[in-house]
Amino acid sequence: MALTDQSTRIRDGEELNATVIDQYLKAHIPGLTGEPRISQFPGGASNLTYLLEYPDKEFVLRRPPFGHKAKSAHDMGREYRILNQLNAGFPYCPKAYVHCTDESVIGAEFYVMERVNGIILRSDMPAELNFSAEQTRELCKSFIDKMVELHNVDYKAVGLGDLGKPEGYVQRQISGWSDRYEKALTPDAPLWEPVKAWLRDKMPADHHKPSIVHNDYRFDNVILNPNNPMQIIGVLDWELTTLGDPLMDLGNTLAYWIEAADPAPVQLMRRQPSNAPGMLTRQQFADYYAERAGIEIKSIDFYYTYGLFRLAGIVQQIYYRYFHGQTQDKRFAQFVHMNKLLEQMSLQVINKSQL
């Protein structure tokens, strides 16, 4: 089995016109020769990611999903700009080459970036890596270190001071995700009313040191060096990035962090090997983050619950497209059940919380 991330055949209904793309890229990227072979990366449930293989050069093309979408969540120009400007302060962003705003080319905006060839960890730790628990723990800490490094970037110095408004960030996230969730409701989805009320009641003040917020920082969005898998060489999926509270970003990551002791239904949602021997628990993750960031986190309950609610909002937006026949991807048929499970997980945190 290849350890480096592999593309596969393009899913039905998500095909691209290779001739049109080839003509566009050769007009905007000097020195391209030959014809591209296009395949699709199977991961991800939001923006679509394709591999373009030329005889002597490989690119990755990103475009929004087909069907209904929240425009702010699929802003190709925003992600293109972030990649090119943030790289000066956080050298793990792939180089972006071209951003196409002419939707007549492929039916949507898109951008093309370099391919960073490496290992992306999916649901389980590959046996071929043969990591000990100690090595896994060190990789986990390195993963957190990169998050702290991102949160310490001087966003004004890299020209991203206008990327968002840190003031009032927490309040906007709670109200914004509540609104987006309601707009994506389907008859079979839970309402989340007790959780939304609790989040509104427990909102903390703005963070004293706002930062760049990735908003989707997970193991399956980082790239490991194929020659040294302990080393992180790339971070992907910047389309949701903004400025705000770094602890809200931590909460987003913890929502995806399914640990070994979580019950079986929760394990079915796992998309990264956060349960592997040596991986930190959610509390240990937060404690290590706080230590490296030089701050105190008295409780993760608010941030973790927010992360679960936000994740449910993302899941429900995707399920809405499937429910209304705007995507044929069968993976999304079960997303409403994931939404219900996330609500139950949130209620369990709230019922035990000392906040």
C-alpha cells in the first residue's frame, strides 16, 4: 500500500473537462507541456480536490462542491490569498499559482496550487509506519506545536490584518452557526435548542490575543514527510481561515478528536488516528496546548461544545445538499445520524460541566 496520499477515479457528477482546464492553465502558467491526467482525492466532504498530472509537473485544483453552498465557506479567492501571504510567516502552506474567477471555465471559481507530496493520515495509523506509542505521542505533540505556531503568527506582518474582525468573534460564531444551522434544517434533523441556549449563556469574553484561526485543523489536513513521517511539511484546507479566538480554533479541533475511550458509535465518526496508542486525550491535548502557548485554560467545556455544534452545522449543511438531491455522494446519506450523535455528545458535556 502506498503511504503517500493517493488520488482515485473521479466521483460521478464531479467530472472536470481536461481540455478546457489545460487551455486555461497553459495561458496562465508558463512552461507547461503535454496533457494533464485528472483524478480526484477521495477525502473531504466540502470543497472538491483534484490532482492534475502533467508529464513533469503536478498541481492540485480546488473548487466548491456542486449544488447548494454557503458562499462564505467556499471562497476560492480568499483561500488563494491566504496560501500566498501566510506562507511568509507559516511555511507549511502550499504555493498557489492561479485563481480563476470566470465561472464559465469549469462552472465555478477555482484555484490551482502546488502538490505537496506526502503522507496524510486518515482514519487509522498505517501499519507500515510501525510507530511506537512514544513516536505517536511525539507526532501528536508536533501536530499541536504547529497549531500553536500558527496562532502565534503576526497576521498584520504577513498582510492579513483585514482577514477578519477579532472583536466580538465568539458571539458572532455562536449566532452565525445558529443561523446557518436553522437555514440547513431538514425534517429529520435535531433542533439543538438546549445546546444553543447553553452556549449563549456561557460565552466568554474576547480572547486577549486574537490570532489566525484555521477552523479545520485536523490530522487529515496535514502532510507528513514521506522520508521522515515524524515531520509535518504541509497544512491544507484554508478556506475557513479568519482572525479570532485561538481557543475557539482549539475547540474545533477537539470536536474531531475522538479518543480511544470514546464509545463505539462515536468511533464510527473518526476520520483521523486520534485513538492510536500514544495519542493524547482531549484534556491532555488542551493541557499541552496551554503549556506551549503559555496560557491557562480553566475549562475546555465551552470550546469543545462549540466545536461539536459547529461540526453539526457543517454536517447538516452537507446533508441538506444530499437530502434535496443536489449531490449524489452516498457518503452523505448517514450525516443526519452523525448530527444527532453530536447533539447527544454536547448534552453529555453540558450535564457534567462546572461552568
